[in-house]
Amino acid sequence: MTTMDRDILIGGDIGGTHMRVALVERHGLILHQSRAATDVQAGVPDVVKRLVRQCLEMMEMAHRMGRRVCAIGLGVAGKLDRRKGAVLFSPNLPPMNGYPLARDLRRALSVPVVLENDADSFGVGESLLGAGRGTPNWIGLTLGTGVGGCIILGGRLWRGDELGFSGEFGHMVVDPQGPLCACGLKGCLEAHASSSALQQGVRAAVACGRLSSGPLHAACSSNALTSELIHHQACLGDELARELFHRVGWTLGLAIAGLFSALGIRHAVIGGGVSNGWDQFIEPLMDSVARHCSMLEPADMVIRRSELGDDAALIGSAHLAWLQVPAAVNGLQSHTE
Ligand SMILES: [Zn+2]
């Protein structure tokens, strides 16, 4: 086995609710993965400790297979300083702000660690093996605790001016009078189309007296609201839940229409946990995107669901780490995308 054949990667995804780590082959096959609660409120050092433990387990597993982890890629929501490996601004993981996450992990594990935006990692994963395969130009949206986004142009991840963010569609304002977003602005897409927004919509209905009984009211009272439950209730015909998912589709359509017009492209891929509510939001989404994009015929717009689900960001972050492994580490002259 050559050095290159021995090399394997760890891809990770640190979300607002869960963090997942996987052992990934260079071509994207996931061999093993584990998941733990992020629980960022317990403090970032605690999160790092659990993350180190998860990575060590993967490294031991690789070792038992005669393999060597040559790099770790971690997808994190928010604006990043990729050179320093630090999170600069993460609306849904505020204790992470300013934390040199990559440095601490590198010190603990003695392996190069690369930080990437989680939605960018999703984009690279779907481009390699999922819904973006063979489509050179597309935008991706991830609907989770927040709303992330990525721009793939010419088959490559668009990084803009390397300011530490790109494709932050979640913080595009779609209604200036809309609800408050975690970033501090009012009416961002994220404040309408994320799982936080769905839950906030139910809480607002309870607060104003519109919702006074039923499963959603009970879940709200016991702090057990989830976007899955809201979707389930929408499928059963609950008016409020259906309205909330309608709002997800309508606001996504507004954002996608603007992006199609701005970029001159016509493909979008939607992922993240809330995309499991596809049946409840795709109709208003297609209606909205058709109404708000005067440049394209509705039949020419292609909106696809993620094919890889939660695996996309793991595959993508591992691949992005591989592309940045120093030549001295992997024995090659250089990698190019
Ligand atoms: Zn925002």
C-alpha cells in the first residue's frame, strides 16, 4: 500500500444541535460516523473535548485498518477566518465567536485541521457525489437550525473575496418588517425558513392566543417543539403548521428567484433537516420563484432535493481538507480542484 493509499480523512459537521464526525475515503466513501449533541452552552472547551474524543476514535479505527488520517476538515456554520482556523461570527453558535477551533484540535490530535463553512461543505459534497453532480453552476441552501448557502460556479466552490463568507443566503433580508433573526437583523430568510423560525412561529401563535390547545401547544409548553413535529402536524392538516411551511416555501422562492436573476443560473439544491418537509413547501416555493424571477421561464428552473442528506457536509469537509493538505504531508507535489 502506497502512502497515498494509506491516507484517509476525517470530515466533521458542527451544527447548532448536533456535531458529527466521519472517517471518509478520498473519493468520498464514508466508512464510519458518529454523532453527539453540540451543547455549546456547556462551553466551547467542553465541545472541543468531545470533538477530540470523537476524532480520536476515528483515528484509532483508521489505525486498526492500517490507514492513517492525514487531515481533518470541519464544517461550521458562520463566518470564518480560514487562515487562522477560527470562527469569527456564528449566529447559531455564539460562544464559538473568536475561538481558534482548528488550532486547538490540531494541538490535541497532531493532524492538520481545516475549518470550512458547513453549507460550503454541503455544496462540495453534493457536487462530488450528490444532486450537484454534473451541474457546473448551482446554488445550495441548507435549512437547519439556521439557513446556510453555497455558490458553485464552473464546478468550483465560489469563495468571493475570501472575506470568510459567501453564499450567506440565510441572512438576505426577504421582509424588512419580518421577525428578528439570530444575526440581529430583521426579516432574514433564516428567520422564515429555518427550524428555529418554524418553532418561533408556533411560540408566537401561543403568545398571541391563536394557539391554545393541541399537540403543538403541548409541545411548546413542554419545550419539546421540533420542526419534525410541526411537519407532521402540517401533514395532518393543522392550519398553523401548514402556514408556517407555506412561509418557508414562499420566502425561499423569493431568495432563489433573486439569486437566479443575479447570477444567470437556473439550478438550486436544497438540503438540511427542514428539507424533509419538502411536500409541504415545494408548491409555494415553485409558485414564488416563478412570480419573482422575470428572467426565466418556470419550466427552465430546476430545484432539487439534496441526495446525500447529512452525509453531504461530511464528504465535502473531508474533500476540502484533502485539497489543502500540504504537499509534504501527502507526498504529492500539489492538489488542484
Ligand atoms: Zn440574519
